Amino acid sequence: MNENRTVFSLFGDIVAHSTLVIGLSLAAAIITALAVLVWPATYASSASFVPENSAQPRIPTGLSGIASQLGISVGGEPSRSPSFYADLLRSRELLTTTLATKIPNPRANPDSITIYDLYRIKGRTPAVRLEDGVKALRNAITVTVDQRTDVVHLDVEARDPTAARDVARLLLRELSEFNLDTRQSIARNRRQFIEGRIAASADDLQTAEGALRSFYDRNHQWQSSPQLRFEEQRLTRQMTVQQELYLTLRREYEATRIEEVNNAPVVTVIDEPQIPGRRIRPRRLLTIIVVTLIAGLLACGLALAIERHRELLASDDPDYRRLQEKVRRLGRPPLRRTS
């Protein structure tokens, strides 16, 4: 037997089994075509937005330190980077709220449907259902960030095109409401802290003013004494510091009151979600071609294996005979011992 097989001999072996190769490839193509016809279509609705990055009023550094010492959290605004919003869209907090929200039912009966039911999420317990729902919704969401323009792109997949658009709209709404509530909550904590500091600062200012007034009442000729002039400058400086602190707190207080009721959107939507016109899956023609090619390659390999088997049988190769014997033994049931 010639061990140095050429490409032409291999091709000849495949041609010898052309019926097998063509038959398997054609069968794979037909089965795949039938499968992709009944395979549910998947649609994706796209949207894009830019996070708000305008400067917000903050407590001065000194006051933030005082608040931290008192155990009050009045930190600055949460991160407003595009990556933060991308992570927020896929966060458990946001998705949990979204899953229980209802949207119009694409099947029209009943009129509305929760996101749980839209994605057919079941669970033995509410906790398991929540875990499965968060995982399924995350898999249906794709979020990317354009680092050059800071634009966040959102794609939401669903079996129905209208449902895909409605879920994308719902996610954007939940994102805006979550950030708005967070911003107003931070402003509320800041206002409450500043209110307490204003009261304390007003008392300190009144004390400093009273001390300076008492000094003037006791020392009518203070200009003629170096020691009294120094004392007058110290008391005046203390009163000035308290005045500046009080005025700063009043300005911050008014700013936080405005921020607390500010309901301006935190994101600017560039592209509103629309009903997609084309499905993204399945790609029927591409799927049929790929599966047919794979089946054809496997059929060619099978044809070569058949020819190789025949050649080894004809050559009466001892190693091959021993391999066949071992295979036959593996296929036989074990012998039972008789008593």
C-alpha cells in the first residue's frame, strides 16, 4: 500500500463517495433551513445619550471635613462619567426595578405585561426568579461607550420589535429617575447639614459681635494702648471670619435648596429608541451556508475514513486487526459466571 498519498488521490477518494458527501451536505442544508424558519426572530432597538456633566454646587472643603467628623455623608455628586452610566444600566438595582415594571403587551392580550413575563422568566422562588431575570435582562442589553465623544449607546434585544423599543424606553426612564432621585437625595442631605451649621454659625457670629461690642464699651480709649489695639484687632478678625463663614453657608444653603427641587434630566437623549425594522437573529442564509459547509467537510472526512478502512482491510494490517478485535470486545456484554 502506498503511504505517500497525494492531494489527487485524496480528492479521488472523496469523488468516489460523492453521493455520500452531497447527500449529507444537502440533508444538513434542508434541516438547517427548516430549523431557522421556525427559530424565533430576535430584534434590537438602539438608543444613544450623553450624560449631563455640568458643574454642581458643593460644600466647601472645610465644611465637608466637619460633616465627615460628625458622621454625616454629604459627599459630592456621584460619578458622571459615561462608563458609570453604562454600568448603571446593567446594575442589579436598576434591572430589579425594570423587571417588575409593565409595558404594553405586544400580543395585546392582556393589555400590559411585566418584563419578567416578556422574557418568559420563571423561578421556583421569588429570589430565584429575580436572579434569573437579572441575568436574562443583562444578556439582552448591550451598552458601549464612545470614548471620543462620551456618547453612550444602548441596544436592547427582544422577540418582538415593539417590545424591544418599549424596554429600551423603560431603561432610559429608570436611568433618569434613579439619577434624579440620587441627586436630590444628596442635595437634601447637604441642605440638612448646612441648616445645622447655619444655626451654629449664627450663634458664633453673635458671640463674636457681642465680644467686640463689650470691648468697645469697656475701653473707650483703646487706640492709645498697644495692648488694647492688639486685642481689638483679634476680636475684629474673629468677627470677620464668622461673618464670612455665615455668608458662605447662606449661599450654599440657597444653592442646595434649588438643587433639591431641580428635576432637570440628567442625560440628554440623542437617538430615541425606535421600532427595529429588521431582525438581528437568525441570519438565515448565513446560517444555512455555514452549516452546509461544515457538514460537507465532515462528509469528506467520513469518505476518506471509509476509504482508509477499506485499504487497511485489504492490506491485512496486523495492528489494524488487533484494534478491530479490541473494539469488538468493547461492544460485547461481559460474560456471566455460572455456578
